[in-house]
Amino acid sequence: MYWTLVKIGLIRKRLRTFLTIMSMFIAFWLYGTLNTFSGVFTGGVDGLSAENIMVMPRYDMFGKLPYSHVSFVEDIEGVDQVMYMDFLMSDSIESMMDGVVYAVSPNFFEVYDRFVTDEEALTEMVNNPNATIVGQLMADTKGLEIGDILAIKSNSMNSDGSYDWSFQVVGFYTAKQIKGDEMGAVINWESFDEARLSQKGTVGYIMAKASDPSLSDEISDIIDDRFINSPYATRTGPESAVAAEMAGEIADVELIVNAIMLSVFFTILLVSGNTMAQSIRERTNDIGVLKCLGYKDKVIFFSVILEAITICFAAVISGLLFTLILIPVIEVSSGGLLDDLISVRSSTVFGAFLAGLIIAFMAAAIPAYQSLRLKVVDALREA
């Protein structure tokens, strides 16, 4: 009974129903897409460890810390291993997007166990000052093979007086979880520090591996308190927390996403509410006839509610399906950088259906109530 009434209401003005669904489809497509990508900026991604403690300059994300900081961190009780790293920075954003070269300590792959390489390549990198281990994605993108030369231009001056650096590829590494992490290359920090003419004896980041994740906050406080009044003050915390904090300083992405979606859904609510009200007004005579034929008021009431729910859920399903179809296309377009990094979470799906249900009830509430209270005499008088 209900489905018959709902179907008649939907097909009565096919074009209007289609346009209403399409307008809401765009809203839920935006909802699915923005929520899917917000995790990239807010740090809500897999692969960041709570037992790895990141030590970085407090006031400059790309600043430097003296090597003496490494020695202090190594002596803290509860710290198993300490890895330090720096990078060959470039003034060109385009060249950085092509891959970043990291100068790391020999135990890089032990602390960052989400990266995997073979022992032969690691030994070669430690012993050969011009060796580099390249991420598999970067190697595939640039067509690099063992023995090839990786040439880059950096703002760090080389010992030959130029800003040109070149390294011989001795192996490749892979990332266990995030494919985009393979868009880089690692070199020996000691060799790099010896070759550069400025900022010798400094590192960009220090990574301490705690023996127990529960000690992370305590160790972080010890490090920050030690250097709080130093020219090289630190910001320290679990890797996952620091990454989210750094993303939040750039922009409150979650707030921006919520603001956009609130404005979109408010507009959609007005559109759908007006559409439902107009549809009920046009069907005043039909409702009167249905009541004359014995249809109860509550049947008419619920059929209007169900009609609105059908329209909203059709938009929700089509919007989320389009998002799912779009994700593989974006991953391919990114050249592998976003592989395994973006996905539609169950919370996004649940939120979409909940929002659709709320919009349906709010849009249909007044028209449904009007149809419930409509008297047969008044309805037929409109004929």
C-alpha cells in the first residue's frame, strides 16, 4: 500500500523528482569525497606509530637541531633506539613532489619498520658515500634501476661549490602500508653531513623508539623540558600525535569540511522542503479522493514521509557509489601517491544515511502534517 502511494508521488512529476535527486546527489557526493580526503590532512591515516617519538624544532618545521640533541635522547631511560635524519631541501615545490631525498642514520629501517629493504642494499648505503636506496614508487616513476644515477638540485651547497647532488642507486625499499611513502630516497647522513658546506652537525628530525608506548608522553616531556630555554627548543610527541598537530597548524581541515557541508545541506534542505510542499499542494485533490476511498490519515502521512526518505536515500546511495568509483580514478591520476591512503570509511557511510534521514524528516514534516490534517471537504473544494 505504502509503496504504491510513494511510487505514484515520485512519478507524478518525473523531471522534478529527477532534478531533486540530482541536487541532493551532488551534496552527498561532496560529503563522501571531502570526508574521504580529510583524513589525509588531519593525520587520520594508518601507518603512524605511537611508540615512535618524534623530536623536531619547536618554531620551524624545517629548522635544524644540533647533533648533541641526539646524544641526550639516547641516554633517556626507556628509549630503545634513536634514529636521526635530515633532507636535501629544494626551493622548487615541483621538484619536491618528484620525491624527497632523506639523509638518515644507519638504523633508519630498524626504527621505521614500516619500510623494508634488503641487507645488501643497506650495507652498501652505509659503506658507499654516494649510494642511495630509492623507494619503489619513485623508481617506477623515474624508471630507475640498480646502478643508475639519481641527480637532484638542492639548496644545500655541495663540497664542489655547486647545488647539484648525485647518488648511485644500490637498492629499493617498499612501504608496508602507505604507497605514497615510497616516493623518496634515503642516503647516509654522515656522508651527506661531511659533503655539505653549511649547517654541519645538524639534523632535521630525531626519532626515538620507546620500549613501551605508555612511556611516550613521559619521554616527550623530558626532552622538551630539557631544551625549553635553548635556542634549539623542541616539540616532541608520539609520531601520530605530532603529525595531526602539524596538519592542524596548517589549517583546521575538519572545521572547513564541516562548514562546507553544513552550508550545502542547509541549501539542500530548503530545496527539498520546498519541493515536497509544492508536490503536496498539487496533490490536494488527489489526497481528498484517497481519503474518500477509505485511506486513513496516517497512511497518507507516512506515505509522504516515505516519499521524502526514498528521494534522500536514492541521493545518498548514488552519491556514495560515485565517490567509490572516483577513488580508483584519483589514485591512478596521483601516480600511486594516494594508493591505499584514501577510502570511504564506515563512519562516512553511516553519517551520510543519518544526514539523509534527518533531511527527509525535516523536509517532509510540514507537508505530511498538512496532508494529515487536510479535510476531505476542503480538498475537494480545490477542484
